[in-house]
Amino acid sequence: MVKDDLYYTENHEWVQFNDDSALVGITDYAQNELGDVVFVELPEKELKLEQDDVLATIEAVKAVEEIYSPVSGVVLESNLDLEDNPELINSSPYEEGWIAKIELDNKEKDMKNLISADEYRELIGG
């Protein structure tokens, strides 16, 4: 499932822009490839990130993967629900399984490196 109202990275992260912040997470395709998620190392609040910096680490039964920030900015909030329920990334990657909310530094600059839903569908062969 690829949602039309989001932007994506070629590393399978998604971004939902809201005014001066963005919610980020991994795509349904990515969680499916990872398998059952058993642990998420979340970013610290107020962590300063550049686009493509490591945002989080996800441990699944099959693999451990670093998740890269699709935008530059400062972490406003991490999804603490994932500490007790990391499987939310599998069951609800776009709603309850988001990873972090980031205050944006430069949305226009970040957008140049993101792809549309249609481009993402093409990337994953869907």
C-alpha cells in the first residue's frame, strides 16, 4: 500500500508534511520486507538531523536496519508507543507506527530529494 498524500525516499521512508513539521516513518513495503519488528531505537527529542542522517534503528526477526531521516530539522517528538508495541510498524506503518515528528529546517530543499507516490510505486514495482 502506497498512500498518495505522502512523499517517499528511495530507502523506503515516508514523510507527511504539516506546516513547519513533518511526521516520518517507514513504508508498508519496508515493514513487509523486514518482517516482524521486535524493537525500535527511537531518536532523542531535540536531536538535530540533516537529511539522510540516521534517525532510528529497527530490529526485526530477519534483520536490523537503520532508518534515515528524509528531512532536515530537529526531533520534536518520538512515537513512544513503539517502545512497548514495536509491532505497530507492521500493523499500521502510516498511522500508529510513525517514528518521529521533526521540525523542518528547509522543506523546499528536502523536497528535491523526495519522490511522489507514483514514483515510489514505480520503484517498488507496484
